[in-house]
Amino acid sequence: MLLAALYAVSRVLSRSLAFNETLRDVLRVLHDEAGLSRGLIGVVDAETGKLAIHTIYNPDGPNSDDAQYGPGEGVIGLILEKPRTIKLPRVADEPRFLNRTQLYDPELPFIAVPIKVGGNLQGVLAVQPEGPEDGLLEERAQFVEMVANLIGQSLRLSLEVAQEKSTLLEERDLLRRTVRHQFGFDSMVGRSAVMRRVFDQARLVAKWNTTVLIRGETGTGKELIANAIHYNSPRARNAMVRLNCAALPENLLESELFGHERGAFTGAVESRKGRFEQAHGGTLFLDEIGEVSAPFQAKLLRILQEGEFERVGGSKTIKVDVRIIAATHRDLETAVDMGDFREDLFYRLNVMPLFLPPLRERIEDIPEIARHLLGKIGNDQKRKLSLTDMAQRRLANHEWPGNVRELENCLERAAVLSEDGKIDVDLIRFPSARERTPPRAQRSLANPAVNPVFSPLSGSAPGALSEVDIDDPNLSEKERVIAALEQAGWVQAKAARILGMTPRQIAYRIQTLNIEVKQF
């Protein structure tokens, strides 16, 4: 009988690490299956050192009590004074028995054992056999000691889990404060009037669940604004999930956004959540939203309207609560007029538009942005970097077709060339036409016989990139793609428009033609 009861106790304790919820069930098992009634568990208060009654199980009497015992106070207090097992054949024969709880029958035996964790006393387990002493008191006491050991192990695990949870919560709160500071509007660089207006609008919209469409050229910081909106919103406690819509072909884009069921397609060996499910309760940032195809736009429109979708290969409708922040560098109004972008989807996304100006329209921000970027580059290089006034003036006179991303690349090149960390005007270099042209194209430019487009008879100056005719039949496909990239300042989306391609198509050609992408 005791073995079966011990097994039942172990099952109760293994069900949950919620220590408080299982103690009463343990005492119930001792009563129902081991014949040990009037169970009591007391816990030592770490501050006072006293034993407070935690749990009582007595179907025939009170099941709660606020009694406390100090060291040496009553029979239970003896265990506080010196942790050991106490077994009494008849509890009335012990003069120190106080029976404060009015729980125990004075005519019956009594067993109390310490509950220890790592050798330290954490509590007391006390029970009373249902009948008079029958010679099995020693055996029952050993059984109660085993139960107390199991409770001690469960308590140890519970304390470890509680400590680990507390540590994780502290780390989480620290990370949240760090992220909130990192993506806070006050920490964002830009003091020009146009940028202050953008920050004010973003700060206002962050408080609500309104869909936001961030617009601006490549490299203007659209993702930074999206991060700031999320981490300063009520959804900041949940996930910020990102997806570049131009980086994936349509079949993979659908699976990536909506997820898929097992066996939905070749290679789908298990079910997988999509970005919408991952962002439930949080924010989904859809970058380059203007590059998705017309059929996929219809699928996006449904989830934006209804908040529900089905996984690829599935039939179950899934509802999600997701805030959408989208971004694009495209002129969506023109795309709508040309039939390339659905008008209803445009209005669904364009609830709160934010327009990020290009760097050339906020020249007054360049010194501050440059100092910020130099600080980041200096941290990577583990040294202090500085910029002279002449260098700042040269930066201010550049057109910056690649915006902040181009500025960062320019400063990083200058930092690499600087031996003492001081960046003067001679280190601020912008790639010339010849430096940006691949060797094969350079040979063509230098030899008019190879490339008639640049022959003296045509009146075109060698190296003038704007005069390359991408429709020239003498150009190979690789040369056409490179020429378009050069004309677009190596911005792939712009080069795609020049060639009449989608960004995915030009990205595929860059990869298959083994074109080295220039970074500015």
C-alpha cells in the first residue's frame, strides 16, 4: 500500500512545477492511499525563521490556519531547533505538544519530518496515522521521510525555475529598455525641419494600430522609422517581424508570409508558421511592398481587410491580430494609374503615409549623421574617428544618390584609409565613372572598335555612363545589366525599371551573370 502511495505522490509532484498547487494533492494522496490523515505542510519564513502553516488537508475539519511556530516551540518547533524526524506512538504523551491547529487527535500516533533543499531546512511535513500504534510506526516514518524528500526535490526545482524566470524577466526588461532607447525618437539623428516633422508624425501614429506606409528613396532609413514606431507602441512587448517582399520569388513569398502545412509542396516536411502568425499581437514590417505581383496583391488585400488567411496547402482559416507597417521607394500612384498596383490595396496601405526626404534635401543633417556613423564605425574599428571641416563641406556638396547608406559606405572607406583616425577632405572619395565600370566595360570604352557606341564619330565621350545605349545589339546581356546598374547608381530597383524588369528578375540576372555588385 505504501509503495503505491509513494508512486502516486511522485506522479502528483511531476505533473507541475507550480509547487503551491501540488502540495494539497500530495496530502490528499497520503490521506486516501496511505492511511496518513490530517496532513500539514509548514514553510520556513526566510526573514523571521519561523514556520508558517502553508497547507492543511483534513476532510473532517479545518483546511487552513495562520498559526506559526518558532524554534523549540511545540513539537513542530523542535524540528526548527534541530532538524530531525519526530515519531510519537501517542501524541498526548508528549508534554511539548501544543496542538495549536486543533487538527490532531491526542490519542493517535504523530509523525513530523523536515523538508530540506540542498541541506537547508525549508519546511516540515506532519501527518497522523488513522489508527492507534500497531507496531508499524517506524515503517510509516520512513515512508513519510521519502515523501518529504520528494517534496524537497520538487521545491528545489520550483525555486530554480522561479529564480531562472526572475533572471529572464530582468534580462527581458533590460533588453526592452535598451531597445526602446536604441529605437527611441529622441535618439534618432536628424534636426532638420522636414525630419522633425516626420518624427512628430511617427510619434503620434505609434500610439495607435493604424496601418503606416513609409515612402522614400532607397537608403533613407525607412526601416529605422518602422522600428521606432513599433518599439514606442503598445505592441512593443510582442514581436517585430520583418520581410523584404522583393527578396523572394512569389511562390516562396506566399509560404513565407502565410506559412504552409506539411506536404503542401516538395520539401515541406513539417508545418510551419508564416510571418503573419509570428507577428500575432505585434507588428509586421513589409519592405518593398511595391514589388509584389498583382495576384499576390489580392491575397494581401484579403488579410488586411479580414485579418484572416489559410496556410499554403491548408484549409483552416487562421485569424491574427497584426499591425502592418509597409515601405516602398516606388511611386505607387503612378503604379496604380498604370495598372501595376491595385488601387484598393493602395488605399488600404496608405492610411498614414510618412514621406522620408532624400539626404540631398536635408544637407544640414549631414554633419550630425556623419558623426553618428563615425561613432559606429569607430566602435567596430576600436578607435576614435574625427572629420575635418573641409571634409564635412565636401560631403555637403555631394548629391548622395544612395542616401544615408552611401554616406556610411563613403565614411567607412575613408576610415579604412585613415592611419590616425582623422578624416580630411582628401580621404572623402566618390567613385569616378571609370572606377565604377567593370574591367570588361572599361576595355570596351577604351577601344571604339570593340564598342561602336563610344566611337569618336558618335560624339560620345569615353566613360560617360549616361550615354551608354542599353538597347545596343552589340552589348551582351551582362553588359546591358551592368550599364543599367551604372546609370541607376547601382540601385537595383532603378536599374530594373530602366530594363523593364522587376527587382526579382534583375536580382536573378545579377546572380546568374556573376556580376559584382558595387556598394556606395
